[in-house]
Amino acid sequence: MNLQSTDFELFDVPARFAQDRAQLDARWKQLQREVHPDRFAAQGAAAQRVAMQWSARINEAYQRLKDPQRRAAYLCELHGAPIQAENNTAMPAEFLMQQMELREQMDDAASTKDLDEISRSCLSAQRELLQKIEHQMDVEHDWPAAAQSVRALMFLDKLAADIERRHETLESK
């Protein structure tokens, strides 16, 4: 193992978007057992510090690999198409109109039932986009297009979080 390895190399999985979550979970547990600081107690404080660094690196990789959005962004970055969400917010007009409509519906929602309907629409759009990202990455290897789709997914994820907050506000009334 090398601290400079990619997350995929570290977890010994193919560098692709589609991943088996059970395999990631099992590999994470295996790696954590191998580097647990308690296993290095007899070797002194320096060995335990190194083990803690490894443990942190493994946790960081696991968090990135198990989350589809983070995994997709990471893959784009590895292939020279960084997301740059702070600087690049350009989106197709149709997508922006869809976002505006969903946000207006969310703002106008008078009940949790209304919000549930909006949430379902958002979830459906997220699923479709994840399938598109998988195809762009694993089949087409079109990293610039995938980066654009990841930025769109980030918009949808933020919308889903906003819907959830609005849901909590309506429930507390």
C-alpha cells in the first residue's frame, strides 16, 4: 500500500463509476483491520501514528468511493476534467428551467404531501442523471460531459437537501 495511491488502487477495485457497495464495505473493513493502531502497540508510538495516518487515508477513500457524487467528481478529476463547481456553474437552459420550476414548487408547497411529490421528481431526476453519468464514464469515457453531469447532480443534491429542510419546517408547524 502507498499513501499516494488512488482510492481505487487502495481498495483494489476498478477505476470506474459503477461499484459494488458490498465489496467496498468489505474491503474497508479488511483494510481497517490491517492498519488498526492497536495492532502496532508493541512497535511504539511512531508505528501507531503511521497506522493512524493509514486509517485516516482509508476512511477518506471509503467516504469518497461509497458516495456516487463524490466518486464521480473524483473520477473526473483523475481524468483531467475537474468539476470546478465554484467557478463553472454553466448549465443547459432546459436543466435550469427544470430547477427553477422545482424550486418554485417547493417554495409554494403548502403541505408535506406536496413536498413528497416534488421530492419524488427530484429523486427520479437524480437516478436518471446517475445512470447517464455511469454511461458517460464507464462506456463513453467522455470526461468533460461527465463533469457537466456531475455539476448537474450537485444542483439536484442541493435541491433534495433544501426540500428536506422545507419538509422539516412544514412538519414543525
